[in-house]
Amino acid sequence: MVIPKIHIQSFISQEEENNDELLLEMMRVIKKIAADMLAQTGSSKIVTNLGSYQDSKHLHWHIVSGERT
């Protein structure tokens, strides 16, 4: 999971518009983790939720792998 240290409610919230550098850095981290996971397991998926799907009202990404079911 990748989580920013400062509070950003969601990927489309107003706070996000003022944090372009932070989001770019997070994307670099996510890209590296997903690529490493892909090389090790053969698959990876990057997920963030919005609205009622978002249990925690703090921006975060899940990076997961495993067989597709």
C-alpha cells in the first residue's frame, strides 16, 4: 500500500490539485513496486477507491498480485 504522509482525501479531491509533485513522486514509487511485483509474480494490479468504495477517507493505493479469479 502506498499512502501520502499529508492528508489528501481522494484522488479527485481539491487537495490533490495542489500536490502535483507529491503525486508524481507517489506514481514513481507505485511504478517501481508494481514493476518489481510483476517481475517476481507475473502480475500486478494498482487500485484506489473513490466515494462509497473508499473505506478510509485518505488517499492510498493498493498494489496487489496473485492469480486472477
